Amino acid sequence: MEPTPIPRVKVCCIQSVAEARAAVAAGAAALGLVSDMPSGPGVIPEDRIAAIAAAVPPPVAPFLLTCGQDVPSLAAQQRRVRVGTLQLCDRLPAGAHAELRAALPGVRLVQVVHVTGPESVAEAQEVASHVDAVLLDSGDPALPVKQLGGTGRRHDWALSRRIREALDVPVFLAGGLTSDNVAEAIAAVGPFALDVCGGVRRSGALDEARLRAFFRAVGSATS
């Protein structure tokens, strides 16, 4: 895809309806709601995910972050929380995306690709035709305890740019974004959307000063 002049912002690791409302008021186009993960921050129970998702006003999109890899479990989880977008944080076996679309018509699929090296370019290209968007993050699914997001690390943005240029679907950029580096990220990658968690939080809670600073930095970079 061509670079996006004004990227959207997804605020991830939302913990409550109050945090969701604060993120929406700041200008978030999407919110990330984290279900059980092998590691990382922001996990909340499914009943709270469902309550937050129900309170999010359109057109803001709530995303369910899930580490599930088999279609029946993923479909059952989506039906419990009723979130319209699944963010698939781990790799799925061949054919699973098509099965998931058949099981959940109308639900959008966003596949996370953890940018660990040049091999991630081919991985993103292979999966892109099966999903609605690709999200580039800085985890490592190959570790004994998988890292599937929320590391606070920045990866190689030159690889992220190569992926964005190679794909025909929107690319979200995550991984260590803050108000201090987001302008550089936009210039380096040109993503469709930015995904921020730790960069707008303090002591486990959404920090409205950091949130405002992040949106100001995005606005300054794209004005």
C-alpha cells in the first residue's frame, strides 16, 4: 500500500470503560482489549472485554487480542465477547483464516506479524491475502514463553516499511511507540495506523497527559 498521510491510532491495553472513553475522547479510531496471553501487560477477563466493547461508540472499533490458534476456540471466544475485530497475536495453521471467516462472517481479522528479521517480510506477504490487515509488532513467538505483544520494544522499522510497501492490505505499526518517537515512526514506515500501549500508560493505568502528548505528536507529524 501507499503510505498513509494521517495514520489512525489504536490505543491498546484498555482496562475499563472509563479508559475506553478517555481514549475515544482523545481521538482513538480503535481500542485493543487483551485476553489471556502467555506474557505481557493489559490482560483483562472476558466479561470485562465484553462490557467495554459494548460501550464503545461507532465508528470506533474494539479489537479482541487473542493468542488462540484453533478455529473452534477462536470462534467461541468471539461469540462470548462480541467484538467485531479479532487481532490474532500468534501464527495460525494453514487454512485456518478461511475456516475462521466461514465460522464468523462479518468479523474482521487482523494478523500480527512479529518483526524478528528479514523472514518477517515473507511471512507478512504470505498471510496478507487471508486477512483484513496486518499488524507489525516486536514480540517473539519462538521463545519458550511466547512474547505476543506488549514488549515495549521497537523493531527494525526499515523492515516494517518493506512490508508496508509489499502488501495490498492496511498495515498497523506497534512496538515501543511513544510521543517522542512517533513522528520518526510515521516518516520511516508510513503505516495505515499506529498501535500504542505502554507509551500512553503509567503504573498500569492510562495516563491522560501521555495520551494527549501522543496525539499531539501524531498531529504535528502529519500537519
